[in-house]
Amino acid sequence: MGKKNMHIAIAGNIGSGKTTLTTLLAKHYGWEPQFEDVEDNPYISDFYEDMQRWSFNLQIYFLNSRFNSIIKFREGNQTIIQDRTIYEDAYIFAPNLHAMGLMTTRDFENYQELFKTMNKFIAPPDLLIYLRGSIPTLVNNIQKRGREYEDNIRLDYLKRLNERYEAWISTYKDRLLVIDIENLDYFDKPEDLGFVIGKIEAELNGLF
């Protein structure tokens, strides 16, 4: 089906179900999952307690970790499915922190230059799957999973991220599949997962 080894990536706001879908698709297709390094991330708890102090450190950590994932994929011969992309860091999270006054202009410009350099060495995923969700749905999902460090996430923060996601997706030029998560529960309902897989199959068959 399609290319021998592909890079599939799942994008979406906090609480959109990226990790769940990555896990389920990896299992279904036998793909290698690459998850966002949340548990071992040395900055994330500090970041949610003091965003201004830790925003630059956190974003650099994510940038490096995702860049390494892409390099690793290129060296291997297995299809990977990635939970969140390097583009989301660069086009959504970092600019949002800067706009909210949580990252200095000096740090933001430094970050952008680093991303520009990295971007010359990477290619976009073969398929980007964007999980679109409303703020109430995202909040509901965040509360359900009960990660302690996420207790401090503010509604306006999620809302700003959602607006940036929509702006980015509206200009995205490569192969894209948008999935509305509002009435989907692919974790508990096999038919909902089947619906998503059907949409992905249609996209993958176009990659021949």
C-alpha cells in the first residue's frame, strides 16, 4: 500500500486525542508510533507553573526531540506515525507564547532561526491528519485524562491555540486529512475507529 515506508503525522490541539489515535493506528497497521515526550520531559511541569520562565527551554526541547525523530525515520525503513509535528511547535506554540508575552522577542527570534535551519533538512509528512475539536470537547478530554500539570491550562490559552491551528491548516499545502472529533469516540467505539481508518485508507491509496 503506497510507499514502502511512510511518515504519517497527527496534529491537533491539547486534548484532541492525538496520542490515543496514534496508539490505535500503530496497532492496526503495525506502524512504529512516536509519541510526544511528555513523561520524560524535564520542563513540562515547570512550564505550566511558570510559562514565562520556562517557555523557551520547553520549545527548544520539543524542537530538538522532533527533529531527531524525523532524522531517525529517514535512517530507518519502517512507517512511523508521529504524535504532533515539528511544524506545530514552530507555527503554533512558539508564536502563541510570544504573542501572549510569555516568550521574549529575543528568544522567539532565536527559536525561529533555529527552526528555519532545521527545516532545510526535513520534508513534510506523507500524510498529515489534523484532529479538529471545539474548546468544550478539548476541555472535556483534558479533564478526563487527569494529567496533573494540565490543571493550570487556561481557556484563553486553548482558544488562542485553536485559532492558530485553524490558520495554519488553512494554508497547509501538502497531503492533509481533517477529522472532526466532535462526535467521534474512536477509543471506545470500534465503528468510529473504522470510520477514521476508512478515511485514512482513501488518502493512503492516493500515495501510490
